[in-house]
Amino acid sequence: MIKHRSIVAAAVAAVLLGAGAASAQEVAADPAAAAATDRAPLEAYGALPAYDYIDLSPSGDRMAYITVVGDDRSLIINDLSDMSLIGGVRAGDIKVRGLGWVGEDYVYIYSTATQVGASIGLRRSELADAQIYSIPTRRVSMALNNTPGVMGKIMSGPIIRTVDGQPTMFVSGAGYSGLGLYRINLDTGVGREVIAPDRRGSTPLLDAAGAPVVRIQYDGEEWALQAMRGGFWRTVWRTDARIDTPGLAGFGQTTDSVILYGTIDGRPEGYYAVELATGTISDLPFEGKPTNLMHHPETGLLIGARTLADDDSERWQFLDPVAERTWRTIQSTFRGKQIRLTAWSNDMRQIVVHTQGPGDSGTYQLVDLDRRTAEIIGEEYPSITGARVGEVRAVSYPAADGMVIPGYMTLPPGVTEPRNLPLVVLPHGGPASRDYMGFDWWAQALASRGYVVLQPNFRGSDGLGTAHLEAGYGQWGRKMQTDLSDGVRYLASEGIIDPARVCIVGASYGGYAAMAGPTLDPGVYRCAVSVAGVSDLRRMVLWEAEQGGRRDSPVVRYWNRFMGADRLGDSDLNPISPAWQAARADAPILLLHGRDDTVVPFEQSQIFADALRRAGKPYELIELSGEDHWLSRPETRHRMLAEMVRFLETHNPPQ
């Protein structure tokens, strides 16, 4: 049985009016949903999710989450027995990246801001904080606050363990001697050193009692996995990692093994177990290739994995029989939906589930297995529901060389038989990333304006096998680019789109691809929109070398391999750099870029704009003041969407 109830409206109002909150500033609540219209306003798509980062306390008796009112984010804490408000605080306009419980009485908010760490020689970058809210005192402390010799910023997400029966927070902190581990006083934020700073150190993996078990050592050449033995760190496995470094993904089924992700010992990219006693590598005990792992909320041990089928349906497999039964119950409850498990109590009897599907832009549900109920917590995009959600279909097509390119096509809401429609190609960033089936706020915003949206997982995309990833090496501006226009030709051949009404839009690598469309693959697009794109590849890699302080850093090696350069400053990158090919541009180009971008500097858009101006080509450059690489702020998301749609409707009107 699924019961629907609204639990947030009263809680938000109480917090914002000062009832039990750390701030008593009064603001007006947002309307629950936009007025009914034929289509949702663009602001609905650019808004931050109305509900986010939902987490349950270890007992499952309490729930914390972030909700948005206006442009401010607020922490709300409810007692699940009666949904009463037991705490909350206005988080303001900070960029929230996570949330979690420390026992039953403390909740932390993990956030970042674009800053300069001058005290320890850090360049402008995204630096992180952990704010700790105390339910009993209703006060907030800052992790590493007033900790001698340590910058008041955390270098990794908080680690929560139970030490001597007490819930405990550990964080990594940076000082002049390197990276150390600190235990945090939850009421004051002051850190006490647990592991001394080390310039080659990393955040260790802790067991359930807070004892360090393994750590990583990396010098830019060799990557070593070290285990704590007799009070000393001993190397149990090492590999050459001049470019590709493995990732530590948690414990295995016991604390005697850990999980690594990468191309381990020449195996295909994936998850593998390493026995700490012997260094032996083995496959995980799941059918198929895991794409995500699940660890027990209390022990931290591996209990399950998610795999993706060929049709992109998700399948969870569990080693724990209790978890397996829980998953089957959830599957039957939300049949026909895409399901993601987002939070659970220690006994796994209370679970927060996120669903998506036809007419569902994203809904959080609270499942209580003891009461056999599933209740709606809230919708991520409350004014984009029902008929306002465009249908998403999986597609695949052959590239010019025969390689199969999978992807997704989002249709305008209400369209079931698309014929001769305008198209926007929306390549993802990375490029070693990928798009997934499901609601995408950017694609849905474009579809709501009458465009078909194609999101190709071009060669070089990750998560589709090693061969698919490596097929992109050296193919920036070449086959990675024509994989996109091959998708245009495929949809045109099917009669779905009008090949004379096509534009390309993207961010980060997708922004590069948008710039490269009119300059390197002419005759395909009527216009292009780049957000935070790279225009001068050689200059970009030189900037990365400067940021890392090394001309031969792993980052430089990675980009040289992917872009197809032999060395730092290789002029062979100029022919595939849009800024160097501006005179070839055959369509108007809109450039948007955040001034606070620490991943792709603003100058990359400025360089291209200057080159287009000199070449006499039509362009617009819009600076997004105070914005980072990820469009983290709602006001700049709104502006980006508005400027993009204005530009598209001018140069490629949907009607």
C-alpha cells in the first residue's frame, strides 16, 4: 500500500519562521507548484531540486534532508513517528554536496565554495566545509574550527564511525606538513590529530570502530595500497600509474579485503577485490559487471552491487539475504519505475527510495518494512510532473566506421510519434563520463520548448566497457565529433528530425563539442551553445600543468593521451582546437562561462570569442558571475537556460 502525504510544507515554514531553528529570519515560502500551463516555466527546470540529500538516522527514527525555498537551502529534521519538526537551520545559498548523520543527535552538511587556500599555498579551487548541527542545542559548529596548524577546510567527505560506543566524525585536514586525519568534537568543531600529516598521505579507510585499515600512497608514478600491520603501514599491492590511477571503493565482504576500481593488473576496467594478506586480485561475486556497490550502513562491508542490463534497466544483486528480500519487496512496490536506493537505517527496515519514470521527474519515497507502507516524501521538481515530462527513449546507431553509439532521445511532452522535428544534440561532459536513462533537467527543458534532444554516449564515454572508452583516445575533434553528427544523420534517416533544423549544446567537454560542431564538422548545425567549454586544447593542458606544478603530471599525461598529443605544448592540437579554427565557423555561437570556474578557466571562452570576433563570425559571450563549473547556483542555471533558449529560438525556431 502506498500512502501519500506532504511532510515538508509545515516543517519548512517552521524552520524559516524560527520555530526550533538556528535562524529566525522570516521569508515567504515558495508556491507548492507553478500554475497549470501548457508547459512548465524554464525556472522550474533550472531550480535546484526541491528535496535533496535525504538521509535516515542509524535507528531509522529520524530523517534529515535539504529543501529549497527561493534561492536558499534549508536543513529540515523530522521525527518519523509523527513527522514532527525536531530541528532545522537555514543553509543559505551555499553549494551543498552532501548530508549525513552522526549518531541520532547530529547532522552534518558537506558543502563547497570557490576560494583561495593561501595559507597552505593552494590556488583558487573548490574548498570544502562540514557544518555540524546539534539537535539538542540547535547550534552549528564547523569541522576543524580553531584547530591549531590546520587550515579550516576539510580535504574529503566526513567519515562517520562508532568509537567506544560513541558516534564519531573524522575528517582529513591540510597543514604545512601535509594531509592528516582528525577526530572532530561535534559541539565545537575542534579537531584532534589521529594520524599525523604526511605529504604523500591520503584519507585512510577506517573499520567500523574507527581504526585505520588501508591507505593509498601515490607519487605520480607508482600507486601503492598499504595496510596497517603491527602499527606500521605495509605495501600489499602496487602498480605503475603514470596516467590511470585505481580508486579505492571500500571494504569487501570482510575487513580483510578491499575493493579497487580501475584497469587492475591488465583486467578490463571495473571493480575488483584485493586480499590484504596476499595482494591477490579477484572478481566480485556478482553476475555481470557492477556499476555501483552497496556497503552495509553500519559495518561498511560489501553487501550488494548494481548492474545495468542491455536495455539500461537496473538490477541489484545482494550477498546479504535480508537485503535481497528487501530489494524484491521494493521492486514489487514500484513496478515499472526506475528505482534508486538512497538511504537506509542500520537494520535496513526503513529505506528512502528515489523513483523516476513516465510522468515522474523524480520522487522520494519512504519505505517502512515493519509497517508495510511506502509514503511520498516529496518531488524533486514539483511543477514538472505528469504530462509535462517528456518521454525518454534509448537509441543506438552506427557511426561512420561501424562502431555502435548508444544514447538517449528525449521527446517534447505529449509527442509519441515524432516526425520531422527540430533537434538539439546535447553531448555530455567528461568526456570519460556517460549519460543514463532518466529525467535530465537540461534535456527536459529543451524538450519542453519543442525540440527533440539527442544525448549520445560517443566513443570515449566511460561506463560502457574499456573498448568503448579507449576508442576515444586521440579522437577529440575527430571521430568523437563525427559520432555526434552521425546521430543527426541517423535520426534524419528515420524521419524523426529535420536535418535542416539542428543545433548543438553542451557543457565542459560537451561545450568543446558544441564549439567544434561549426568549426570542425561544418554543414550540420544551425547554431551552437557552449557552457564552460574548452576552445584551445594546447593552452588548456599548459594551464593544467601550471595548476599542478609539474609539466609531466598524471593530469597532463591523461589529457595528452585523450586529446592525441605527444608532449606538453604539442602544436598538433591546434587543428582540433576551435579557437584556432574560428575562421571556419559556419553558424552563430553562444558562449556562457562561470567566472569562478576552477576546472575550465573563463579565459577558454574569452579566447574563442576573441578569435570569432577577429574572423568576423557571429557570436555572443555571456559571463555567469559567481558561478563555478557545475552550474551550482539556481540564479545562473535560470539565466543559462533563458539565454540558451532565446538563442536557439532565434536561430532554430521550433515552429
